[in-house]
Amino acid sequence: MKLLLFTFILNCIQLSAQQKQILDIETNESIPFANIQFNNNENKIIFSTYSNELGYFNSKLNSTYSSINISCMGYETITINNNELNKDVFYLKKNVIELKEVIVSSKDKIKIGYLNEKKTADKVGVSIGLEVTDIISKDFEYDTKINSIIFNIKKTKSKIAYRVHLYKPSSDKTYPNIELLNKNNINYIEPNTKGTIEVDLRDYDIIFPKEGIFVGIEGLEGNNLDETFSRNKKNILQFEVHQSDKQIYFEKNTLKRIGWININKWLPEDYLKTFKKEYNKEKLFVPSFGLILNKIE
């Protein structure tokens, strides 16, 4: 009995010693859902995870790493080498980007995107580490400020944490490129929620780019699922979609280190290669994301 008690206490001490925390160097506040990449001696990534809601992560998740990279939206990325891995706290410095205040000319809201497209029974969703995004084009001449992101979700079963992204397209508009949001934004959806979700982005003062903009949603927490692609009934946060074969829909998996994939391009090509016949384009679809804008003075 004494041996079991001693073992339990020892395990608790070891577990406590393995916990590391990520803090803001200026405010000393915890940084939730930062990305931690574990590297081997050749500086190759062997494992990735997130810090939790309080900024903690387990440093013993993989015993073969020699350094870690810590990154988070709105902060400078740091690399922790061997001689620093025994620290209990790591600090990140804000990546300061000065934005000019944007004055809107009217409180009238302009809704654009795919919210009014006829929805299908298909599903696109995110689980932990998975992000989906599609591009919304600019088909007007006047300047606008992004007020909010808006999307419709299927009914949720548990509390879900997610992060939104806005990307400026690459010069040829073929993939998401530069992140436009400069602060770590964490959002939550409560159990049994369904319908329209709107995320307020007015404080970011983002002007809608003339090239259009990629709207992305990244799954952070909700259960232990870690799917590679979004077309899975088990995904924790599922969005309404509409039928479209346009190549404007991309996915990436941060934890599995899979970069951007053009889904409506990749899927028909992979299907043809695998089954030696054409994929039915009517089965292709795009997440029905939208934006609410305000005109600028």
C-alpha cells in the first residue's frame, strides 16, 4: 500500500515537472493555443501540439526532441534549444504591427460571400489542428472595412474552441498567403449551438484587399480527434456548404504538418489517379463563409 502511494506521489511530481507554460512577456498573461513544434537533432519536426487554454503544454510528449519552436498569431516565433528546455516558463513577444485607424462612412452593413448560396447536405468541418478556408472576391470599386466573419454551423455536441484567420492571397491568387490578423483571437461555441455564428473583427481595422481575401477557421479544442481532412462526420465543428467546382477552397493541418491543399483541384486529380475515371464535379462543394463590411469615408 505504501509503495502504491509513493508511486502515485512520484508520478504526480513528475507530471507537474513536465508541464511548461507560455506567457506574454509584457503582460505575464498566459497564451492559449500556441503551436509547439518538437524538433530532432537534424532540426526536423517530429511532433506538434497546442498549448491548452491556460498556456500549458506537456514537454515529455516525445522524448526524442532536441529543441522546440513556439509560435502564435500576433507573436514572434521563438526556438528553445537543449540548454533551455529545463525552464518551466517560456515568453513570447508581441509582433507589433501598427495599423491606421479606419473611419467608416456609414453604419450600414454590406454582406458578401456565400451565405445565400443554396446549401447541400454535404459537410465540411474542423477538428483539432485542421483549418479550412475559401476566398471571397472583391467585385466592387469602393473601399471597405471588414466588420465581421459570418458562417452557419451544424448542431454542436460539446464546447468548442476555434480561431479565425484572414489571409491576403498570393500574387497569382492560387493560395492563402499573408495573415492579416495581428492578434491571437480565440472564440468558443457552447454545446448544442447551431445556426449563424458571427465573429466581430472591427478592432483589427482590416481593409478589404482588392485581390480578395481568404477566410479561414482553425479547430483548436473540443475532443481528441485529429483528422487530416475535413470531410469526416466526426469533425467537431461542421459548416454549411454549397455545391461548387471552383478552386477557391483550401485546407491545411497544422499538427500533422500538412500545408495548404487546393481541395477542388486535388480531389478530382486524386480520384482519377486512383480509380481511372473522372470525378463527378457536382459532388464538389465549398464552405459557405461570408463577411460583413462597412464603407470607408
